[in-house]
Amino acid sequence: MLDGIAAVVNSEVVTFSQVRELVAPKEKQAHDTLKGTELVEKIKEIRLEAINDLIDRALIIQDFKKNGFTIPDYFIDERIASVIKDDFGADRQAFLRTLAAQGYTLDKFREFQRDMIIVSEMRKQAVKGITAVSEPKINDYYKEHVEEYSQPEQIKLRMIAMHGVDNSARRKEMDEIRQKIIDGAEFGDLARMYSEDSTQEASGDWGWIDRKKLNESLTKIAFSLKPGEVSQVVEMGGNFYLLFCEAKKPATVKPLKDVHDEIEKALLQTQRQQEQQEWLQKLRKKAFIKVY
């Protein structure tokens, strides 16, 4: 494919080859999972995102140079040595062969690493003043998102389900099964013998469930049971059910002190991302940018 200009950032050119290099893995994934109009739109989205990323990278590197900053050569040497050690088992020749296979020279790879270091350090510099989040903001976030730190009431449920072909016979059979349970038989053993739903092999075990797991009628019955209690035979939609509550957990809410650091970390990250975006927008406003 012929190369060309994808964008101009001040006096620097962003090429189509740079865009293709950046989007190749994402485009392959899109081709594997999408097709038709959906694929076309996804490819457009991926390429536009890549162009904007390359524009941001160019602006950051230009700002780095404008401020007279430099990266010592030994810093880049250490980065490359780390790549060779971690990714190639310290085999420098294997590293060089891989570069050649990917169309890279060592000088080009050094330049790429230098640019990555510059972008990373400049992004850190842009947010270095953001080191803490105010307590009122943490408190407000906790109050607004308290559901995220809540655990609803749950029960550990087992169930026996039978399809109602001959309703009178099935109802009688379920009544007999319930009586066996009342007389001391293990619910799980009987579920494995008689149940006709997907949990039969698991002895009718539904695990811990909340009120959203079952339909409204079964939920009401299940959550009315006490631990160790079996329900009456429930007839619904031509089927018959027996529900058994093994245990219960009350609804709980994690106190702020237990999630304080988690919230602070998330808010700090959000503030830093916003600060970075504002910094990049300032760089964009001062620059000449043309996308082709």
C-alpha cells in the first residue's frame, strides 16, 4: 500500500503507515468479530482514534522539545536492555532478528522508545500537582454510588422442579417428596433423584441468590422461608416446585472507611485524566492541525 499524509501537526507529518502500524491489532480483531456496515464503522472509529492519538503524541513531543527537555542516551539504553531481557531472554540476536522481521532498524526502535518515554514523562508532568482528593468529594461520591458498595439480601437455595404432564399424579408425587423431607430425608438427595431442571446433577443447588434471580412469585416464597425450612408445593405454569432455604444473608452496606482508599484512588485517576485532557486541548489550540 502506498504511504501518504494522514495529518499535519504544525510542521510534522503523520503518515498512513504510522496509522496502519498502530491500528493493525485492533483492525484484525474487528475483522474477526464483525462484518458489513458494522465492520466499516468500527474501522473508521479505530483509524480516527489512532490519528488523534498520533496527533497528541506529536504535540507532546513538540512541547517537550520546545521546553528544551532532553532524555539521556543511557536511559534509552536501559529501556532497550530491559526489553531484550524480559521479552527475548537476554538474547540480543533474537531481538535484532525480530526487529528486522517487523521492518524496524535499531535506530528506529530507539527513536520509538525515546518517544514513548517522552510521552509518558510529559503526561506525568502535566498532572504532578494532583496528589490528593478532598474528603467532601469522597463523601459525596460514596453517597451517590452507595449501591455499588451494597450487598442485597441473599439466600442459599435448593429447588426441586417437576413438569406437570399428569398434574394430579405429579402433584401427589411432589407431596410425597415434601413429606420425606419433613421426615428427615436430605433435600439434595431427593433433588438429584427427582428434579427435572438444570440443577438436578448439582442436587438442586442454586447457590446464593438475590431477589432478581427468580420470577416474582418464586422469589416471594423463597425469601419468606427460614433457614432449614422447605416450602409448600408450588404449582405455577403447569409445573411444580419445592424450595428449600439452606441459609440467609442480610443486606449489607460497606462502610465508607472500608472503601475510602478505593474511592480516593478512582477519583484521583479521574482528576488526572481530566487534567491531561485539558492540557492536550491547550496544546491543540496553539497548534496548526489538519487531518486528511
